[in-house]
Amino acid sequence: MIRAFHWLARTFFLALAVSAVCSSVAPASAAKIDDQFRTWLETDLWPDAKAQGVSKQTFDAAFADVKPNLKLPDLVMPGEKAKTPKKQHQAEFGSPGNYFAETTIGAVTSGGRARADRHAKTLAAVERKFGVPGEIILAIWGRESGFGAAKMPYDAFEVLGTKAFMATRKDMFRKEVLAALVIVQRGLASRDAMKSSWAGALGQPQFLPTSFLDHAVDFDGDGRADIWNSVADTLASIANYLVHYGWVKGRDWGFEVTVPESVSCALEGPDRGKKIADWGKMGISRVSGKPFPASELRGGGFLMMPAGRSGPAFIVTPNFYVLKEYNESDLYALFIGHGADRIAGGDKTFAGRWGKVGGLYRSDIAGLQKALEAKGYDVGGADGLPGFKTRRSIGDWQAKNGRAATCFPDTELVEALR
């Protein structure tokens, strides 16, 4: 389960630099790193594993023949400090609309619909117990692992061990590799079953090991939570995860809307919510022409415009931000919500069209963010990714400087703020 979109995006670009470093690592240097890794395992990691009830037999079996995988992203060579890769300026930020390629969302939609019938009884039972709609669960299942078809080619202990030893977020991965050891120690999964993604995520729901321990569910009644092979356990585990993070039973995830020019795009964000009825009074309406459901009117809603005025707009509910707990990305949560709507038989595409935005270098956006920070705006960090804090800061600056508020970076804006 991968929760940090900004981190994931960053590690892609770090991978470019890391690949260059790894390709130049001499055999003698690689051997030295291997030796340092084995020393770290025995003198640093093992005492913590032992304290968590892991036996030496389990520990040794987990790391038998494991060496650091220097091709993984987000690594820092021993003795070096983390650096922003020099090649970051070569990476272009594309349109948010690219995230919704029909080949991707169409596969989740068609696969979800087929499985909605195939697993109707299980999905109904999961929804009764947890209150999460089946189509939401199906959309996550499809997005995370292609409904279980995606191959997990990595050894989890190789990935997690490498990252705990030499990643920029070593503390996080230390917790995860210790959790992975506990999983095997308790007999919840065999050593051989511990295959993962490049980020160390496990099974069909793509849970990190701590999430497995906290949220995996035995729903088929065989006495063990098996997120690798059991569809019932997979579906219930996804639902249990969402409930833990606050899924509100009976509420939707959100609605595509039309936002009149009189409503500022800078009102976006989970900290600027209003009752959905109040958004309606401001002139915001659903694109379908239908009214907001009566059951939603008194509930909180939040404006979400992932491309500013250059793309579809949404009023989302707190459940949208629960979806972001699965992957910390507005676009991921929107993909899941939209995919779920389509699985349930909703509109095929967004009514709003994605404009011709993107094409900037990440360094350009980071420079824009730094310029806005210098003017006192909270952009959420100068990471080169235009999240909602950056988008609304852009809109506020544009309005204060007599410009039409678009709430999205472009070349003219980058130049104006240099």
C-alpha cells in the first residue's frame, strides 16, 4: 500500500540519479556495501527484531543470501548525504489528465464490472460489515494490483532491508522490515510468500507490512488473513483499512461540478470546507443536472480542482480524503472515485475537459513555489508538484495582482514570479 504520491513521484526522479550512481559502482565498492549491510543486519537490526519476538532462525532465513539492491530508487550510498538529483530539471510535469488514460481506467472499469458480478455475494457481505461500497473496493483492487494479476517481482526483505539500511526514509522502512519479520515469525505468511513491489508493498491490496498487521482481515473463515490468494480476505482488508481511516458509511466520495466564475478557485482544499448546501447556494451545481442528494446537503464538502480552471472540478466529501490515505494523491483518490462510479454504471468520462496545461519542468514549478513562499504563501513545500496549497496560492496571487485566477502554473506565471 503506497500512501505518499509526492514521495512516489520524487523517487521516480531520484531513480534517474540513483541508476547512474549504481551503474558506476565498482565491484569492490559493491562488495564493501554488502559487508556493511551484513554488519548492520547483525549489530543494528537484529537486536530490535529480537525485542519484537523474532527468532534468530526467522531472522537468518529472511536475510539468507539477501544483498542490497542498489537499483532501487531513493537510496543514499553509505557515507554520503541525500542530494536533490541534478537531472530533476529535465523531468516535465504533464497534464493531470494524463493520469486518467482510458487504457488504464477502462481496464479498471471493465475488470471491476466483471468482478462485481462474480463476487457479488462477498462484496455485499463486506459492505454490510464495513459500510464501504463494493465499487470503491473494486476500484482500489484493480488500481493496486490489476485484481491480483500484477506480478510482484521483488523479494520483500531485499527491498525493505535495502531501504531500511540506505534510503532517505530509513526510519519508515525500518518499521516496515521489522513488521515483515513479525509477519513471518507469527506464521501469517511464509518466507517464500513475501514478494513485493519495488516499494515493499505486499499482496493484492498492496499493503506495507505494518498495514498488513493492522488491517488484514480473515473474511473467508479459514483462520488466516491471506491477501495474496484469497479474494474475500483481500476485499475485506481494503474495506477495513478505509474504515480505520474514517470512511463515513452512507456518504459518497464526491461529485463533478460546474464552478461559476464568481466562485474563486482559491477556495480549494480540505481546510476550506462548507456544507454542500452552501456550495450549492454559491452557484455550484452537479454536471449531471441532478441536485445534490438530500442526504448530502448538510454534510461537509470541499472544492477540488486538480488542474485549476483548466480541468474538471469537484465537490468532494470526507471520504475522498480517506481514499488519499491509501495513496497521498488527489489524482489517485479521484481515479478511485471516478472508477467506482463507472463500475457502478456511471458516466464514461468527466464532463469537464482537461486543458492544455503541463509541460513545465519540475524545477520551474519548484522555483515558482519558492517565489510564492517568499511572498508569504503556504504552498505546501517547494517540491515541484502543484498540490492544492500551491494551486490556491497561485489563484490568490493572481487575484491580488489583477490577473484572472486560473489556480494552475503555466509558463507566463513562472516568468512573472521569477
